[in-house]
Amino acid sequence: MARVKAQDDKLPGSVFSGRQVRILKIAVIVMGILLVGGFAFVLAAIVYQASRPKQDVAMISPAADLGAGPIIELPVGQGAGLTAMSLDGNRLALHLNGGVGPEIVVVDLASGKIVARVKLKPQ
């Protein structure tokens, strides 16, 4: 009489049983579907981000338009020249080198007022 294989019998040439092989096949199929779905989601997100117009326009103040902003006059010493400048949010730092010596002037661009004037003197 032929013996009926039990669920826990090992497959010939393998250390796994038939039930373990079935579970492994299901796990591989599910992980493959998740991998393909995740890749499709990433591609869709890239296409969505690339096709949207930039939203940072709302952060730019109306004064940023050329010719529309106020004119800020900055009094500097005779013969002073602009060496460097740095923008941080709504503040502009200007490094001036000139007649009175080097100095850093911080200007608030929203109000046009000088926030700070730092005179640099060697020691």
C-alpha cells in the first residue's frame, strides 16, 4: 500500500516541507507585489512633484519685483565700497570697506531701516 505524504514530510532533495514551500512562495509573491507597487508610487510622486508649478512664489514679497520695491538709501563714508553682502530672510548684511574703515551694516529690507552698524577696528 502506498504511503500518503503528511504535511510535515520533507520534499525530496530539500530540507523544506510542502507547506513551508507554499508559504515561501506566497511570501515571495506578496513581497514582489509590494516592491513593484512601491516603485510605482515613487515614480508617481516624482511625476506629480515635477508637474506642479512652484509654490514658493507666495513667500516672495511684492517688493521683490523689479522696479516695484521701495528705494533704500544707505549713508556710507566717503570712498567706501561694497566688499560683500549676505541675505538672511528679510535682513541684508553689507560689508563696506572705505574711508572710515571697514564696517558691517545690517538693513531690514521690509522697513528699509538700518538695524545695526558694526565698526571693525584692528587690535
